[in-house]
Amino acid sequence: MPVDEIYPPVDYPWWWAAIGVALILLVVVWVVIVLRRTRASAEEKSAAPPSAPFQSHRIDSYAALRATYDKRLDEVERRFRAGELDERALHLTLSTEVRGFASQRLGIDASILTLSEIERLNGAGRLTQLISRYYRPAFAEYDVDPVDAAGTSAQSISRAREVVRSW
């Protein structure tokens, strides 16, 4: 190809330019329509914002979960009173139930967490205290240390209910 031969640019048909201009106008019209339809009218701007309905009490999103675990604790207490559970089994069962409640409340499996891992959870201070109280009765030998067994069952059940009802 010789250097002195210059080719003119390719000439596009006129309708390509017309399509381009039409598309740009279509986008502009679309933006204007969207803006006009989504803007608040003068009446809406001058109207007072709706007031929130008065709520005399806080909505408890865990009410059904609390009721379920309250019934489960009633069953554990019934089994203990019937003699199906001894002191050690009672505390192991209470720990299982409270950890189950915590699992559903926190969204993580608390049944596999150690006490130190539960301590690090946000907002689980009462749960940590409760489970730490269950460690001694759950692992103690009551034949050797009968004083520790006396009176702990009623307190343990009561504390479990308190955590389930208030946390």
C-alpha cells in the first residue's frame, strides 16, 4: 500500500445518528418521568408526618421461645420431684435446657460452648453466672459432700426460670 494513497473515513448512514439521538432523548424523558412520579407533592410536603402509635409495653420477640422453655423447665421440675432425676442429673438437664434457650436466642449452638466461650458472648452475663453455678452440682460427688446437695435444686430451677423469663 503506497503512502500517498489516503482513504476517506467510512461513511455511516444518517439513520445511525438518528437512532443515537433518539436513545438519548428517550433516557432524558425516562429520567424526568421517574423524578416527577417519585417526588412528594406539595400536599404531601405540607402534611405533618404520621405519629407512631403509642405502645405502652415493649414487644417481646422471644415470647414464644420463653413460653416453650418455661414449659420445658416445668417438665424438668416435675421429673425431679417424681424422682426420675437426681441432683446431678437435674443440673445437667437444666444446663442443657438453658443452653438450648441460649442457642435459639443467640442464633449459635451454645450446647458445645465452654463456659469461657459463653463468657465472651455479647449479653450473656446472666447465662454465664447460671451455668457456672450448675458446674459444681453437676460434677460433685454428693456421697462425699452432702451439704452441697441440700437446697440447690429449688434454687437452680428458680434461677433457670429467671434467666429464661428475663433474658
